[in-house]
Amino acid sequence: MVHVRQEASPEAHHERVDRGVTVVQAYLKAQFPEHIIEVLRESSDDVARRVRTFSVRSNGQRHVLRVVDEVLDPDPGGPSVSDRLGQFQVARTLREVDSANALIVTTTEVRAERL
């Protein structure tokens, strides 16, 4: 059975994205227990690209993770936020990415992008 998302109000979408942000924060805290995890304030670029940005810091090192709204607010019946993070091995990949790059998580891939 294919689930089709009903058009929802912007407020409902925002609430689901906020829940997804909470899931990403919990995932990062579990994977990086000695690090400081922050959700960065949305920039105009983030809003235009429909992403949320997270910072993972420890001992002067900073890694940036950007997750698109489609991952944070998944389609019914599709992979959950947690499933997607595990599927793409986000924690492992984030550890491997040079700190001059951000790791971008979309519904189809994980890629590094210059900051």
C-alpha cells in the first residue's frame, strides 16, 4: 500500500520538522556523547534550501551536519529520521569529513559540501 501525504498546514509541517530535529539531536548525542551538540539558528540560506544545520563540537574541532526537511519530515510509510541516519551511517561519515566541509543528508544520499 502506498501512503500519500495529505497537504498539511505549514504549522503541522513545522511541528513534524521540529520532531525530526529532536530525533537528530538525540542521535548525535548518543553517537558523540562527549561533544557539544547545537542546532544552529536558521539562516536565510537554510530557509531557502529547506535544511536544518547542526554543530558537533569538541576540543576545538567542529563538524557541521545539514539535514533537509524531507528527511526531518518523512513521508508516511517511508524511512523514519532514525532509519535514514542509520542507513547512511551519518555518525561514521561525519567523523570522516574534513571540518572545512558540511555533511548534507538528503533522502537519497549523504555528501560533503564546502562550508
